[in-house]
Amino acid sequence: MPVFAPDPFAASAADRSACRAAIRAGSKSFFAASLLLPPAVRVSAYGLYAFCRLSDDAVDEAGGSRAAALARLERRLTAACAGRPDNHPADRALTEVLARHAIPEALPRALLEGLAWDTQGRRYDTLSELAAYAARVAGAVGAMMTLVMGVRDGPALARACDLGVAMQFTNIARDVGEDARAGRLYLPREWLDAAGIDTNAFLAEPRLGPGLQRVVADLLAAADELYARAEPGIAALPLSCRPAIRAAGLIYAEIGRAVEANGLDSVTRRARVTGARKAGLLATAILPAGGGQGLSAPPLPETAFLVEAVTHHPVPAARRLPPWWNVSGQVVRVLDLIEVLEERDAFRRSAAS
């Protein structure tokens, strides 16, 4: 039976452990969903996430020297792609993942381009322009994860990009107030103008009003369309990988429902999905996914360049994912983890008060 070939740039056990710690600290929802992945895929997913987390943090924490921080990340990515990673666990893990899964450089490079747009304070006039941003900071990650799962078909990659863009739209809808207080505004300017919202005044003093509620509702509706569009792609993934990806999509879509339950107030409140609700969604995720109807829809114009980068990249020798038999056992582990994480959150809140 074919197995994963040895990697010339294998990261150490300590590197992999550090990447796992990064995802556990940085995203509880993603970490919980990742435990539904087969072990080999999970390790690579941690490596990808660690570099994405490193990139985000390096730019966010750079203060006035964000351009310099981004330039350093560009150099580190170039070195990792050349097989000469910097002396950091995330860099070594990224080198391994890129080589192991034949991930074209254009995909992680797109992520850094999206971060560069952030450092420039770029605004987005239309939903299409916002989708182009989301394609880079989230769609590229979805495409890389699809390659990690051993799938390189154009339609499956297009649906993965749909899911990434949908998730980013949800993030933006949830974080309107937080972003504005940090001087960032992602909502389409055309929509804000139509709602009678002056962008400069809003950034100076973020306020909730009916116009903003309509804009947030419209962005969540756009996200929901993409979640539905992405669903057929799950059936194109290996059977062992489907529950984790479906769980991630369900949990992120539920954030949108939480925003709605808050009266579309993303300025003074932050939407959260409870541990009990996550548990229910994770249980739903192990059910058989729908068929592939709609799989062949073309990629979004804003994500087509990601799909093309893969289709023009040399295809590696066929590799087979290891079997994954104990579905119910994995779900129990995830539910236990969620309970522990929720208890920690409750403890932190009580300590802070």
C-alpha cells in the first residue's frame, strides 16, 4: 500500500509540538475541529496554521514597522520554499509541508499579499474587492489545506476557496467594532454609502445603527451563500477528512447566527458560540455529507488565480492517506476538549471580574 514518502526537509518532533501549541492557543474552534482529521493530515495542518499565526502576529505586533515585519516574512517564506528555512519551528514545519504536499509558492505568497493590504490600510469599495482580500487571507489557506488532504482537483479547490472566503466574511461581520477601534474597516464602502454611514466618522466613533445592521446582515447573507456553495466540495475530500472540514464550516457559520442573535450588534458585543452548541455541530459533522451536485461550478473570479496556481504546478506521485476508523472515539475526544476549554474560559472571566 502506498504511504507518504520520506521528506527531505522533515521537521522535528519538537517543531511539530510547537506548531500544535500555536493552534491550540490561537484558535480553540479550529483546534477542536482539527482533532477530527487523520493524524498525518493533522500534523501538516498544524504546520500550516503555525506559519499563518506567525505571519499574523508578526505584522500585528510590529507597530509602526509593519512594512519591515512583512518584508522579513517575505524573506522567510522565500527561504522556506527553497528548502532553507529560518531557525524557527514554524519555518521548518512550513518547509516540510510545502515539499511534502507539492504546494505552489503562490498560495502562501497570496496570504502575505493579503497581510500587505492590511499594512497599507486598504479599503474595499465593493463586495468583489473584499472577496479578493478574503481570497488571499483565507481562500489560500483553504486551498493549501485541500492539498494537504491529498486532493488537487480544480472543482474541489474552488469549493475550498469558497469556504475560506465565507469564513473571512463571517469574521469581518463579527469584528466590525473591534476592527474600527483599531482603525480598520473592511465593510464594502458602497454598502456603507448606501446606508448613509460616513466611514471617517464611524472609525472615529463606532456606533450601532439600523444602517450598519443592514450592512452586517448583507455580509452574513453573502457568507451563507458561499457556505452553501462550498458544501459539495466536502464530498470530494477523503472520507476521513470530511467531518473536520464540515465541522469547521458549521461552527463558523454558527458565528453568523450568533451575530444575528445579538441583534446584528458587532460594535458593542462579540458573538460567541457556546461549547454546548459546538458539541452539537461537531456531532452533526460526522453525519454523511451531501452529494457532489454543484461541485463543478467555476471558482469565484477572485479565487481563480489560486486554483490555476495548483493546476499549473507539478503533480507529485500518488499518495494515500492513512485509514481513520475510530470516528466516534475522535468525537468524544473533541467534546471533552471543548468542555475543558469552556471551563478555562469561565475561570478567566471570573478571575478578571
